[in-house]
Amino acid sequence: MIQRIQSIWFFLAALTLVLMLFLPILTKNINGISYPILYTRGFATSWDAGEFIAINIKPIYPLLITNIAVALICFINIFNYKKRSFQKRFAIVSIILIGGFAFWCSIYAKELPGGIDGANFGIGAYLPAVAILFVVLGIFGINKDERLIRSAERLR
């Protein structure tokens, strides 16, 4: 049923992934100025012989598209309630995709000028773990539904 608890968990996972669009991954200090790094707005700097010249803010389109796609996958999984085994497999795939997305974001963060040295991690860096937690709780809800249906079939 769509009213089951796993629908709420999958919705919260999708909502968490959408929040990643608006919350900074990390904050980098360059020449005393603090720059928040978001998925929708990254930054690139210009260096000349070790001397900082300028900063150019531009979106990170591959991460942005991947973030939206993973959030949509979690949201679409809500409507697979009639096929519980497929819903569970789809949830496992979304966990793998969220983990891969988080890994890709960490690789991007390490490629920033100066790496992640001197950077402060924002709340956006921890949201993939929270989204994975919500998906795992959704899988527990699916398992609970399956046990309930098996016990109801035994009573008939």
C-alpha cells in the first residue's frame, strides 16, 4: 500500500537529496574570503606562478544532473508499492547510486585548488549518508510488509 512507512522513508531520502542542491558541501577560504561550494555552484580559480589571480564561479552540471536523477529514483520508488521485491531491489540500486554519487563528490572536492586542506565541511557533505539511512529504513519497512502478508496468508 502507498500509505506504508517505507513511502515516508523513500520520500525523506528524496527530500534529503534535493536539499543537497541548496546546502554547501564545504566552505573554502581563499585570501581571507570564504567561498561556499555547492553542487549547483562550484568554483574555479586562476593561478599564475603560484599567485592567485581570480575566481570564476560556475555550476557543476554533471553533479547537478546526477543529484537530480538519484533524487528522482528515490521518489519514483515510492510508487512501486505493488511490487515489493522490485521495490526492494530498486532501493538497493539507489543505495549504490547514492554511495557512488557521494564518492564522486569527494573526488571533485579533492580536485579543488589546494585540495580539501583548510576547507570546512558543510551539512551537504553529510546528507548522502542520511539519504542512505532513509533508504535502508525503507527496506526494513518493505521487509515488515512482506512478513505481515505471509502471516496473513497463513491465517487463511
